[in-house]
Amino acid sequence: MQGFEYYTPTKVVFGKETENQAGALVKEFKGTKVLVHYGTGSVKRSGLLDRVLASLDQAGIPHVELGGAVPNPRLSLVYEGIELCRKEGVDFILAVGGGSAIDSAKAIAYGVKDEGDVWDFYAKIRVPQDALPVGVVLTLAATGSEMSNSSVITNEDGWLKRGCNCDLSRPRFAIMNPELTYTLPEYQTMSGCVDIMMHTLERWFSHEKDTELTDYLAEGVLKTVMHQAKVLLTDPENYEARSEVFWAGSLSHNGLTGCGRAGDWACHQLEHELGGMFDVTHGAGLAAVWGSWARYVYKSDVDRFAKLAVDVLGIPYDYADPERTVLEGIEAMEDFFRSIHMPVSISELGVELTDGQIEELAYKCSHMDKRTIGGVQKLDRKDMAEIYRMAR
């Protein structure tokens, strides 16, 4: 097991009607004027935004609003939010929504406290030194951004999708009412389940061997999500299933399932370029590339892939041919994705990649030939192109 630091400062308030505590929580964390940041309309249509604003009013906290956060959140809206916060004297940002609103809120929080271009932090030119505090009213189990130090933003100039990891943006609190996810379309619910699984799997695939407790935690998250996703296919208003998936989303990305391990993260990097170029749903994009990545790299750690097959997917171990166990495990994972109506190829996302687009994706994913990705196996630009080619 590697040495590690585990830091999870977010206060979680979980359960029914907890959104009515938003005002009190902002006050608890010293907010005096709030930017309420949300998406493109569902929080309004559902009445959630009205309840949150009423809670702020009851706490005597003035507020301004900025809607418009979209999947693969845009840098242009971040700039708009920074300008609005400065103009209005905002000292706290409350994201109401899923990962897109939260990630956008985190970027705004960095930008308000910095005199330069906030994109520098995502382009890895500079590191944030300060940020406004952020709180969350969560409406989607997927990204885990409500407890993580991560945010991902898409720059429309070149359609580059890049991440910034910094503890300054970890939310002060996360309000989590599973009932708020009842009305999500099936596609969004299942994409979220895949994203949760992939946050866990990205940490699972590590060459460290002696991480028994962390392995068990990760296995528990994976098995829980796989079971409850099937429940939600037929019973989308099952409170217990929604609760389990909601909490799994937070645990999958707050660092817990990666303690003592380095992780891989190649699939996320590969998908980020798909999301940037084609605006695909993140979880669905991850499902589309995972099998091809796994088949490309598994020989670098047959034992680890076999452990996933046996301990999570229930594949009998073939002592005479461990690679057979691995390949059956990869197929079983893809079968699960299919069973919850998720894609297992890029064409199933509605994207027919040309050879030129594959080369462009690989070029961008390699940061213009300046980096490799992956932990199980280091992948250069040529490797990335081959995985995209296998996945199409």
C-alpha cells in the first residue's frame, strides 16, 4: 500500500426535504451573498429552485442567479459567472444540480479570487491559490463532484475538455435528497451509474497489491451500483435504490476507494476528448471506451483484471488459462452495460469516427504529444488512437 493523504471536509446532509436547509447551511459557512448556479430549467420546473431560494430568504441571505449550465460545462458561462459575482459582491456559490452545475460553480469560485484567466488552471499553466466557498444541492448521482476536489470544463475555443483538481474547491456542504432524482430520464440515471462505477474502477486498476480494505470498499461500491441500477430500470422512484446510488456516487469520488493506490484514469482522459468534440454524455462515453481500453492493456496486469472478473463479476477463475478469465470478465462488464441500455462502442453514441477524427482525438488527448496517460500501462498518442479505433 502506498502512503496517502485522505481529506474529505464536505458536510453531507442526506435525506428527504433536506434542500430546505440550504439557507441555514450557507449561513453556517459564513455566506452573506450567494450566487445560485444551476442548469437549463429542470430545477425551475420541478419547484426545487423556488424551495432553495425560499430557504435563503428565510435565512436572510441575498442572492443572485445564473442558470445555463449544460453537460460538458462551458468556459464562456464560467466567465459570465465570474463577472456577475464580482459585480454583485458574491462571497458564496451554491450549485443546484448535477456535476455540470457543480463543476462550473467550482471554476467560477477559482476565477473570482484570481486576477488572471481561470482557464490557466485547467490548462495546467497555473495552480489555484484561493477560491470562493461552494455548497451543493445535488440532483444527480454521477460525477461525485459534490465531495471531490475535481472539476472539468470545456473550452469552446478548440473544444478542449480539461480538468482541475484542487482541494480549495471541495464543497463546504452537500445537500442530498434522493427524491430529487426520481424524475431523471433513464439514460441520465444509467449514465450516472456508469460514471460512479468508472470513478471506482479508475482507482481499482493499480499495480499496488496489498490494499485489501480499499479493494473491499471498491467492490462494495461496484456491486451496490450494479444491483441498484437494475432496480431503477423498473422502479425509478424506489427511494432505497436512489439512496444507495446517491451515496455510492459520493464515495466513489471523494478519494475513499483509492486510498493506498495510484489509479489509472486513462478511460476518463479518452472520454474527455469525446465529450469535448462531440458533446456526448460522460457516463455513456465511458461505457463506450472501457471494453476497448481493457482489451488493449489487460496483459500488463492479468492478475488485477482477473480479480475484478472473479470478485465483482462472478466469473470462475480458470487456473489453466487466467487470460480467459480476464476476457470473460471484460465481456461480462460490457454485458452489464448493455443490460442497462448503455453503449459499448462509440458508434452506439451516434458518432461515426473517421480516421482523421481518431487522430485528432488522440492528438488532443496526448496534449499535443506532450503526455502519456494511464497507470496499468502507459499510453502514448499511438496507443490512444488504437483504442479509439478499437472502440469505434
